[in-house]
Amino acid sequence: MKRFVPPIFIRLLLLPLCLGFSALCCVQAQTSLINILQKGELKVGVLNDRHHYHTTADGPQGFDYLYARGYADYLEVALTVVPFYGEQDLLNALTRQTIDIAAPHFSGPSDNPLLSNGPELFTSSLVYLSANATDTPCEALPVEQRLVLPALLNAANAQTKVTWKTATTPDSMSLLEQLSHQQNGCTLLPEVWLPLIGNRFSQFRTESVTDSRLVKQWLTRASDVALLASLFEYTHLSRTNGSLAILRDQLMSPMPPLANQDARAFMLAFEQHYPHIKRQLERLQSNQDILFIAAIDYLQGNWQTNQPDNTFATPLPGERLGQISGAIDLIDARLPARIGAPDRRWFTLAAYAIGIEHIEDARQLTQAAGGNPDLWIDVKQQLPKLSTQYAATPNGFADGQRAVRFVALVRFYAETLALLLKGT
């Protein structure tokens, strides 16, 4: 068998590590990294939620996934992402050596002598968000009205010097929804998460938590000195070439909001843009109603007057519509044959929004709740649970409420388009 030889950049990295160690210690310090390179696989444990890692219709997303993918490419190995739903389970897996690296929410100095902090990836302050109608500061509210996500409880208690009550939901958006319905109470979130939430909760008062600081760091086992050193080296290179800043900016980039139902705006866009895409729609070889494909194209912002069709950023209409049609046809082919119309169309649209695996999760939740997993009216009641009860599903977190809303909006604009074409 051919002897494994680490890449030259890894050998240069390992050399100074061994200068101050005995031969035995040097071998132990290198073992984990060498094993990763020999196997050709890096296992990174990540937290499955809205902000760190989740799968979508476009594939895996989240800062930790994207950074792990870059690090695996740097090592020239394959990446295996291992999702977890709780930070303690994640850390236990690292100490048991079932993963190579752990990516917690945020971390301070590790109080576990078996673990070591990796390089600082970014920092964030904490921000109070208050839904109460009065001017009462968050710290002055009764403890029952100060709700915090389970993952942020320790940081909240340590950095605000007041006691917090653990929220029943693990999802930031769901917690804000709960507080907005109650119209009282407050929470706190990392500032870097706020752009992802966007303007959906603009009614909340925000206030920075004085002197708060959260540090984003990955963790390795303390004995894996070479692996930790390579992680520091990769992070240094990522800072130098700007890729780390780009990933952080993506973390702070809000998902494009779904527009509200606005028939008047749609009619104006119809007059300006539909004549230019009508011929391309008619040329599509698709099993789907072309009016629904046009409605999706509109919802994706491709009929905006400030986004001309012939740009490098936006594909030409024929290519763009073909991509939508092809994706819809692939999803439709994967749905169980027993699902009939019109439910099949709604399932297809929902899967286009968040991924067919998450629709299957919602169908399983529907069946467990005594509903019919083949009827959209039953399944759409379960979809919002994919952002709160996702630990019990095979495919984890998804923004199920967005899928429900996407289906309703596509249906509204497709039906409006049909009326416009009839001249009513």
C-alpha cells in the first residue's frame, strides 16, 4: 500500500509544532489531522437552526456550513456535516470523538480542559427587543416577561446581570411572533441576527446591551494541536483574502421578503413586463401551468423596473423561466403519485420554496397529528412547526410559514394574471 504523505502546506504547518514536543507528544498532536487527511473526510458538528445551518431548496445554508465547506476545500478533503439540536449534545460528540470540530452558537473561554477554542471568526453585541407598549426598560420588567432562547440563556444571564426565563421555542422568529401577539415582554438577540429578521418586527423597540460581547469560535479537542493550528491558519488566510468578511456579510443579509398581496402593483408590472416574457412562456415545455411560472417569476423580483432583464445579474427571460419550470417539474416528479390535483400543485410550490425534504417532514407531522398527508389543507397547518419542533423531524429546521405564504401569493398572482389576460 502506498504510504500517505500530507500535502506540502500541512507538512510545513506541522514542523514547528513538533519542535517543542517529545516524539510521543508530537505524534499525538498530529494524529487527528493526519487521520482526517488519510480518510479524506472532515466531520464538523453544527447546530441546526435558522442562523447556523439548515437545508433549503437551494441546498445547505448558514455561516457554519459555508465556513466548514471552505475549510474542507483548504484541506482537500470531503465535508460531512453532522447536525445537532442542542449545544451540550454537540460538545459531548466532540469529546467522544464522533466529530472533528464543533461549531457552537457563540463561546467564551472554554471551561472544559478537554476542549480548545479556535480562532475568533466574528463578534456581536446583544440587543434588547421590547414589544411592550410602555417605556419600561427590559431589565425592569417582571422575569416572566423577559424571555430568551434556550441557546442564549447563559449569555443573557451573564451579560445583563438580570434573570431570564427560558422561552419554549428554540427559534428567534417564532419567539418574536409570540411576543408580538402578547404585546408585552422582551427578549434579546445577537445583533448579527437582526438583519435576517428584517423589517418583519419593526414595531419592536431595540436597545443595545451595554458592554455585551459574544464571540463566534469553533472548538477542537485540546489534544488536536495540529488540527487547531491548521484552523488558525485557514482563518488567517480567509481574513487576508476577504472570504471571511463575505461570509459574515451573508449572515447579516436578510432573506428577500415575500411581497404583500398588491393587485395594483401587479397590474402595473403586468403592463410593462408581461408582453416581453409572453413568448418565452408559450415556448416552455412544461407540465405546469405557465401562469404559475409567471407568478413565481414576479415574486422573485424579476419584473422590477429597476432590474432590466438583460443584465449579468439577472438571466434572460427565457433562461430564467426555463430554470423555474425545470425545478418545478423535478419536484412534481418526486411527489407521491397518489397526490392529486389541486393539492399536488400546492405541494410542488411549497417544495420549491423550502425543499421537498421539508415538505415530506410536514406530511409526516400531519399523519402523526391524525390529518391526511396528501391534502394541502391539512399539511399547511403543520408546516409552521418546522421552525419550532424541527428537532423531531428527519431534515431539521425550515421556515415552513414562508412556504405557506409563498403558495398563497403565487396562487393570488396566477389567478390575477388569468383575470388580466381575460380582460376583466
